[in-house]
Amino acid sequence: MSRDGRRIEMRHGAGGPAMRELVGSLFARGAPMGIEGGVGLGALDDGAALRLGERWLVFTTDGHVIDPPFFPGGDIGRLAVCGAVNDLAVMGATDVLGLSLAVVVEEGYAHADLERIQASIEAACREADTRVLTGDTKVMRRGEIDGVVLTTSAIGLVREGGDPVRDAGLRPEDEILVTGTIGDHGMAVMTRRHDLSVGAGDGELLSDVAPLNGLIAAALAAGGPAVVAMKDPTRGGVASALHEMAQKSGVGVVLEEERLPVRPAVRAACELLGIDPLQVANEGKALLGVRPEASDAVLAALHAHPLGKHARRIGRCTATRVGSLILDTGFGRRLVTESEGELLPRIC
């Protein structure tokens, strides 16, 4: 407990304003925004960027405590690899040099489950064309942790001649693209954890967890420097990610509701639980801010990739309502807020 009596709450890990305030005022306190012209901890981006000869090196780290560790469409092992790879990718580092992996496991944990997790790690690394280079293992006594915790760090290179892509490069009239359907991961985990079911005709709920470096490489090849901002909408969902991008960039963002790609099963689950799909976590999607003249080319490149076939242009940036996210429903407009609480703890 701090001297003033404050305590950490679950909302401080939810990916929204409370978490950003905690990280910014405590862990990143006094940290530089940039490192020799690159990106430092103080920028609160998805990683750090440092100049390495003629290219940029991006470094990131990600912890994973998801419950349950096995869920429809993936598991904690696949999540650990994809989470780190995607943090690199949305900063433009699509050439992933390697990962480190720290495993903390509870005494009595099933060896077969650990083997299953390791197999998923290896499979996800093959998909991302990378590998685990180093790591560490600890075993805790029964009850000291819940099952298994994984932490991955990763390093990658930005394409030759390119610069890191920040989450703060938007300006008015830029267009917002999303690489696929939203809310898949959060709803898959939530319904499995609470043993919920949706209508049989709505389809199966599956996490979208996937490595995005190949998809992002295709988008960057098509758009080049016209791709000016990127972020993966994990905790807090699309709403939290776009709020952060808008606030850092000094723009407003207007989304068109009819263009938001939401699977029927996800929409049904969200309606059942009274949750906005914009606030639900994703683990295999990215948001791209693109200059208007390059938007069609980038969207075509996304559609040509297996992971981007459901990509959509969902909104644009404005010079008004700076830092705000507005949803145009076709009948009117409403303000989209970030969730102050934790919709689903231990989502990643």
C-alpha cells in the first residue's frame, strides 16, 4: 500500500485510462519519450525503437496470465508468442529476430498441459517465422500462483529504409482501417470461462489469436509511409486503442457503425451480456491509420492476405472533438467511452 493509502485495483490492468495513468505516473515516471531519435518507455507505445546501423530495432515484452489457459481457438502458449510478435508488428518491425520466454508454473501442474502449451508456442513461432532463443523456468509451490504464467520478450527489425510506426501519427482526414472482425477473443474467453452459450445459428465463438507480422508487412509494402499509425486493440478493445491514438495525435475519430465487422456469434454474445463489441479484447487484429490517398491500396493488400479478408475501412479522423471517439449510427451520433472497470480480468 502506498503512503496515501491507495491500492491497486483490477481496473489498473484493464488497458484503459486507469492503466495508462498508473504506467505513466509510476513505471514510466521520468522515462524518455525517445532514445536517440527513437521511441522510449515514456512514449507508452507498444515497444521501444532504437537505431541499429541503417535499420531500426524494436524491442517489446508482454506478460500472460489468461484464465482459462486453454480456450476456443488457442491457448496461453499461442497467445504469448502472438502478443509479442504483434506488438512488434504494429510498430513496423515485421521481421521478428527472436523471442525470450519465461515460464512460471505451479507445483502439481499437469505435465501434459505444459507439453500442449509448448507445442502451441512452437506452432505459433513457425507461423511468425521466428523462434524462442532464450528463456527461464520457475516452479512455485501449490497455491502461490494459478497454474501457469508466461512472459515473452521479442526483438524485430523495421523494413529496410523504413521508420518505426508510432500510435500517434494521425491527422485530420486520415482513415481508420481494422484488419478483421472485432471482439472475437474476449467473447470466446468469456463464454468458455462462464460456460455461456449463444444461439446455435450464430456460429462458434473462437479467439482470433494470430501473429500479424506477415499481414502488416503486406500493408506496409502497399502503403509505405502513408501508414502513419498502428495499434493492436487488445485489453479495452477498439474503443480503448482508438482513444489512446486520438489523444496522442490530437485528433477526433468518427466510426461508422454499419462498417464495423462483428461476427454474428460475437454480436449475439455481446447483446446477451450487455457489452459493446468496441470494448472487447482482440488478439489477432490491428488498427491502421492511413493517409486517404493510400487507403484503397492498403485495404486491397489486407484483403489479399488470409488474415485480412474481413478488413474494413471503419472511420476517419477529424479536427474536432480532439481525443474523442464518436460512433455514427446512421441515425445520429453518440460518444463512445472507454470502460473504467475490467470487463473480463485475465483476458490475456
